[in-house]
Amino acid sequence: MKPQTFLPLIAVVSQMVFFASGANAQVFIGFEPNEVTTPSPGYTVGNLGTQGGWVSTLNNGAGSGTSTITVSNAQAYAGTQSLLIYDNNTSNRPAASYTLGSNISSGTFSDAMLQLAGTSDATFYTNFYTTSGTATFSLWYTPAANSGTITLYRGTGGASLGSYTANLSTTFDSWATLGIAFNETTNTASVLLNGAQIITSSDTATNWTIGKVELSVGYSSGTNLGYYFDSLSVVPEPSSLSLVILACGMGMLVIRRHSKWRVSRD
């Protein structure tokens, strides 16, 4: 094959890599007024409702008090706005959920959170489901007097897959980041707190897949419990096919350059 024929081949390879990686594109949500979201552009301060494709549930039941799920400009990890989930009802746990375009079986989820001042006993939950609504795994933070526990669960509140002691209950002026790298093929997951690995799990009974993310704050008997959330990100790992195609494309480019070098030498 002549070296010149590699150019259109590499172009085709690049197109294939683009479309293969675009099938599961990164999802980033920062709750900003100028953020491009689907189905509506940007987030407006006030009731979350269904802004940006979110679904908020207050589930007030018969308890007392008023809970809110709002876009707030009082705090922000990045930009000027974030999502505030506030539980002030004795029989609810307000939640906000976002469904992705498809199920992701390998990748990384991360977000940032900050407790509302004066809510030192606040508990938050990050639950994950498939796009059809089947629970897969979850991360819970449960505070105590001077320390708290981050726990990784199978499903939502199923078997504990590992826990870590971390005091987030008094850091009202400091954001923390929480993330999880998951892989359904290898049945493994690693939980990260502020970029440091705190929990590892290898569990074949867990479906390590993300299709929907749910953020929730509070518990059935608690009131005046609140957290800000910001910079939610879901980043799929590139598929093996994409990597193979990319490797082939790079290999062809190297061959072409090598052939061109030999021609110039001759």
C-alpha cells in the first residue's frame, strides 16, 4: 500500500473514534444561568421543578414544616449558582433526580457538596439507578457528633460495600468533592473524597451502572437539614473499540511517517 493511501484511512478512523466516543458523551451540570442544558437553556434561581431535565420530589407526607429544592445563588463551588436541597419536614426526604441519555457501565461520577450553615446533623444520599429505574448502588453520608461516615451500598440501602470516617458536618465554609469510579465489567468501584481514594469495592452482586442520579437530603424524623450541590459530572470511559481504533489510527500514522522518512533517505 502506498503511503499516500493512509491519509483517507486515518480520516475514516478519526471519524469512527469521534462517533464511538460521542455515543456516551460526558454530562456536566453546574446549575449556571448560561449553562446549556436539555430541554431548557440555563438555570433560573428559584424552584428547581423540571429545570434542565431534573425531576424534584418533596414527598411532604403528613409531617410538619416546608422543604425546598431550589437553584440558589447563595453558594457555588464553581460559577455563581448551585442546587440547594433543604429538608424541614418530619416525614420526608426531598430528592432531585436526573436521567442520563443511556446507561453507563464504566466511568466516573463526581460532584461537590456544602452543608447549609446551622445544619450539622444533615445526612445526604447519592443514589444511582438504570434509566429504567432499577437501583444499582449508592453513596450515603451520615454525620455523628464529631465525625461522620461515608458508606458505599449495593442498591439503595442494601448491603454495605465499605465505609470511611470523614467529618463533613462542620465545614460550612468549605466545599468537599465526592466521586466514584465504577466498572461493571470488572465489578469494581473506588470512592474518592477530595480526590483521595477512601473506599474500594469488588462485588459481583452489584450492578455497577449509572443511568439516573438522585440527590437526597435528610431523614424521616429530622428538620432543618440542608446541602448545596454543584458541578455534577458523569464521564464514561472510552469503549475498548474506540481505543483499538485510535491505536490503529496512530499506528498507521507512524507507519506513514516512517515510510516517508525512508523515501527521503533513498
